Amino acid sequence: MTKEFRTIICISWTTLLLFTAAASGQTFPFHRADIHTGTGPQRVAVGDFNNDGISDIAAPNYAEGSVSILLCNGGITSNAAIVPAGPGGVIKVYATDVTDLILDISGYFAP
């Protein structure tokens, strides 16, 4: 039997706030994790980017032209990897599968 989880993601200037709870009847005791990102994260994309069966999170950091990638492991991890995305800044990212049946991260970039 698999456990069902609920997650709420809130975005602040340099942090993703994750509130996660295991579904148990009518109540959801949430646990909070602050995931430090680059500056100015906007919108998130959720998908299984490393093909391990667990949803991961990608957030574009518009203010510094990077993408924060959080590869989740079923528990709470402390920080996201910050990957440079180019000189113009990242406007948004999304999860897509181009050709190989493995989910990829794509995005729109500022000129």
C-alpha cells in the first residue's frame, strides 16, 4: 500500500517553503521545510526529473538567471541545486518529454 502525501509550495524572495503531510483521514499534520534557492524564484514545475518515481521541483530564479532544481527523495532535503540558465534571465520553466520518455526541464528566457 502506497502512502498519499499532500504538499503546498509557497514562494518567497530566496526560498521555497514546502509544507508536506501524509494523508490520514480528515487531518493533515503539515511539516515545513525551507528550501533555499537563487534570488527571485517564480512559478514552479513539478515532475519526476530523475526518473526515480518521486516528484521533483524546478523553480526559475528570474533575478539571477538560474534555475533551482530540488531532486526529492521521499523525505525533506535541505537545499536545491542552482544551475546557470543564461544571461537573460529565466521567466518560467516547465516539465516536458521531448523524445526519450524521460521528463526534461524546459523554459522561457528573457532576451
